[in-house]
Amino acid sequence: MGTKTVDETGVKTDERKTDERKTDEATQAAASTEAAEATEASEAAEKAGTDAPDDNDTPDDTDTPEDADVTGKTDGTDGTEAGPTGVGQGAGAVVSAGLGIVSLTGSWVGTVASARESLMGQLQTSSSSDVGTLIEKGYGNAWQATAMWGGIFALVALIVGVVVLARPAFGAPGRPQAPWIKSVAWAGVALGVIGLLLAVLKYTDVLLGLPATG
């Protein structure tokens, strides 16, 4: 009976060791499986983290509506600055008015021309010439030279003023001309017309003609 008891105990002990060994192997297998799953999850997370910046960088490569709007506004501003600013038209209007005033008040060119004609008249006449010839050569030609140069300045003022007023019709559509430019240009045109009319009347002796002799 004692031997049987020992055998049974030994058998039971061996069976218990075998069960414990199987349990350890199952535990190790489960741990290995969990470790492998954890490793795969970590690698997947790293891949996801690496791919995420690429996805986030995609909008940076494309222009957003705000950037498009800003670009459009900048281009519009550049176009406006490159376009006509009206400086040339204003300068032309001032020149027209100035030439109109010169045509009425006289210029140094007209003064020199008048003196030259007077000197030439004196050289072409003598003391034996009649009074009519002396007046015509000494004064009439000089006055006509003054009237001629006044008419030239008036004509130029008239042309420049008309060009300034007509310039918007050939420029950018929808861009109105400044009111002061129109005013000054019209003043130049008016002064040019008046100066040209007076020059013609003086040159033809209708206005302030030579005095009659005899």
C-alpha cells in the first residue's frame, strides 16, 4: 500500500508540473501575441504620424481664396498705378492757359520781331521818302510782326486746350477727367480764341490800323 501511495503521488506531481508548464507556455504565447500586436499598433501610429504632416501640407501648396483675393487686389492696384494718372492732362491745361495769356499780353519773341521790323524799315527808307512810306515801314510792319506772333501763341494755346479736353475720349473708359483740368483747359481755349481773333484783326488793320496820311 505504501508503494502505491508513492506512485500515485508521483504521478499526480508529474501531472501538476505538466499543467503548470502548459500554463506557462500559454501565458508566454499570449504575452508574445500582445507584444506583437502592441508593436504593430506602434508602427501603425508612427506611420500615421508621419503621413499626417503630408496631408496637412497639402493646403499650403494650393492657394486659398483669401490668398487669391489678396493677389487680385494687388494686381488691381498695380494696374491702377500703371494706368494714366492725369498729370499730363493737367500740365497740358496749364500750358494752354499760359500760352493764351501770353498771346494777349505779348512775349519777348514778339517784342524782338517788332524791333527788328522797325529797324529794317528805317534802313529801307530815307529822308526823302514820303510820310506814308515812313509810317508803314517804321511802324506798320513792326505792329504786324507783333500781331503775327501773338496769333501764333494763341493758336498753339487753342490746339493744346482742345487736345486736353478731347483726351479722355481716347484714354481709359470710365475714367473721368478731373474738374480742375477741364476748367483750366477751357480757360486756355477761351484765351486762345480771343488772342487769335485780336491778332487777325490787328494784322489786317481792322483794329488799331495805321493812321491816314495826307
